Amino acid sequence: MCAAVGSTRLRFRRIPFQATIANQLKGADLAEPIASKTLVAVRSQTGSPPCLARFKFQFRPDGSALIKCEGKPVNNAQRRPCRGFNPENAEAPDRDLGTWRIELDQLVFRRIRFSAEGRDEGRFTLHAANGVIGVRRLSGSGFCLPGVVTFE
């Protein structure tokens, strides 16, 4: 099974295009998918065995967010909850809560567990080109978001 997220390194898939102001999602183009769909980021993890981690961000209309993590060893087809995404939560170590808002056409996100550790909120822009959506981190914690993402 995949190791705890905190004890491995994530490898972020680079956005296959230049993130520019011209391809940045803004206004309703940014707000609609974030508020109505689940943002999914699949990231490679180093470790033994190597793993694919799948992070699902559900941004709720009230400004809260639910984040779930599933891991899948690269040689196994079955996804399972990440064991160490939120180790302080014995009942649900594969998930955490957060808060979000859109400010100046940026996604501003804070994960509850990281807030308790004194980490800053993260600021991100979303960009689209050729059917691909990419997240660029502007400041703060990355929260597994930078790189290519999809919406479900």
C-alpha cells in the first residue's frame, strides 16, 4: 500500500503550456467549475512501492472544502484511502477539511490541518489551453494542487 503522504515526495506534473494572463480562468470561467465540480489532482509519489496519489477537492458553496486522498501503487489497479494524509484523524486519515474563496481571480485555499501547524493559505491561478487545465501556485502552501488537474 502507498506510504503516508507526509513521508514521501510528490512529483508534480508540469503544465504542458505556458501559464499566462491570456489563458488564465477568470470571473465565471473560474468560479463555475470550482463551485460546482470536484477538482482532481493526480500526483506521482516516490517511495516503495512508487504510488499514484489522487487528491479530490470538493469546494462547497459555503466556503468550506473537503479533501480526500486515494493512493494506488503503480503495479496495482485498486485505489485505497491514503493512510497518512491526515494522521491525527484516526477515523478518517484519508481526508481533511479546508476553506476557500476566490479573490482577484485567484483561488485562495487553506487546509485545516496545515492551519493548525501555522502554515499560510495558498494562492493559485487556473489556466486552460488545448483542453488541459493547469494550476499555478502564486504563494503559500501548495496543497498538492500545482500542475495538471481535471474537474469531475
